[in-house]
Amino acid sequence: MKIDFDNKQMDLLNKIGFPFSLSEDLSDDDILLIDEKVSEYFQLNGIDNDRVNDIGFLCESIIDCIS
């Protein structure tokens, strides 16, 4: 499945890092790995003072794209 991530999403995904190209067709395993790594990044960086920050909203938008 090919997913058209926007520029901000791609910047964050590239920062997180993946062993495959995000601009090609993604397998189910690729999508699962994106979900796992973005969810972990959200937990570590996406919440400030019990509120979702801009990074968190960006992570949520990525998860929405792959759901």
C-alpha cells in the first residue's frame, strides 16, 4: 500500500528512521513497524504536562494515515 505522507509527516518519519523507503509500497509488516515506532515516539515526545503537543498531533496524524 502506498501512503502519501505530507512533508511534516515525512520529516518526522525520517527522523525516527526506518529500514525501508516510505515513498514506496508498504507491506503490512512495514505499516506495523511504523505504528510501533510512531506510537513509541509519541509516548516519549508527544505529551507535555499531560497535554498533547505539536509532535503528538503530528504522530496522531501519521497513525491516522496508516489506520
